[in-house]
Amino acid sequence: MFRTMDEIPADFDPRIKRYVIEKMDLSKYATYLFKLREKKGMTLEVAQQEVQKPNVLASLLVKLDEVDGEVCGKEYTTKETLKPALQIIKTSETAKIVSSVMVLEKNQERLVFADCAINVYPTAEELAEITKSTIKFAKDVLQIEKINLAMLSYSTLNSGVGESVDKVKAVTKLVEESDVGKLASICGPMQFDAAYVEEVRKQKAPKLDW
């Protein structure tokens, strides 16, 4: 997405559909945004200004199924990226809490972390919902067949004690007992070194078959 024609690089791949805001008829997007946010105090005039912002327009395109997704971060902060997405796209009907995932890929290795951007101090029930959403994302979006899921903590299994460890144990039990939990091999609590390094995992969780 570009604000003006001048922003388009000379080597831009012509096979990729481009959206140039200055060349677009934004009226339907402004009307949609106005109706969506009218009860929150938004006016049509404000909506007309908002849809000229790439982060807002991108969220509208996703909401209206005109694109499959959006990528932000080069120009926008996390807050500037998430705010229009939460206001416009919102959650699926089955989601009980909004959460985020971070996907790290290198060669054939793929790691999925949640929740690194939205929920700072989730309850055990909220963390269980976040975990289940992450499993669904890994399965449905990333098409990961064998999901090994570590519930990270400063303790591995029963090596440590504390309120945080108790919460992770409770969350692990909640997820394991759910239908979604059956889609993954879950272990928790678990320290990151045990989750990531096979040699360490064999020492700290020898019965775990990952």
C-alpha cells in the first residue's frame, strides 16, 4: 500500500496488486468506518480523514475480505498497528480474548511465541484461551502438523515453586483437558532452554517425546 504514486519503487513487482491511496475512491471505506464507529462518537468527516491512513485502510480491507491480511511495522508502532485492527477487524466469534503470536523462522525451523504484545498479566483462564488460540493458529494458518507446545516458566516440571509456576501448571491442565489441547503435545511448566535445546530437554524432562 502506498500513499502516492511517487512512493512506488521502480522495481515494484507488477504481479503484486498495489493500493495507492491518492488514486482510490475511499468513500465506501469511510462510510463503513463511520457506521462501525458511530456509537463511539466518530463522525463521517473524521472517518474520511482516518481512511487516508494506511494502517486504518489496511484493517478495513481485511475486514471487508478484500485482502487476506496486513503487514505493519516499518512505519507504525505496535499501538498504531493494533488499535485500528482491534477497532475494525476485531476478534472471531469464538475468541474469548484478543491475543498475539510472534512467528520466528530460520531454514526449516519455525517457532511460535504467544502472547508477546497484548496481554501483560493474564489470568490462568485467559492464558488457557490464549494457548488454545495459538494452537489453532499453528494448525490452521501455519499448517504445522506436529505441534510441540511448551508452557514457559522459570521452572521445568516440578523443579521450582511459586505463584507463577502454579499458574502455568493450572493452565497446562486446562489446555490438556480441552478439545483443542489434543492437537498438540503439551508440556509445562518448562524453561526455554529445555523447550528449545534437545540435550537440555533430555536431562530436565527425560520422559517427554518431542
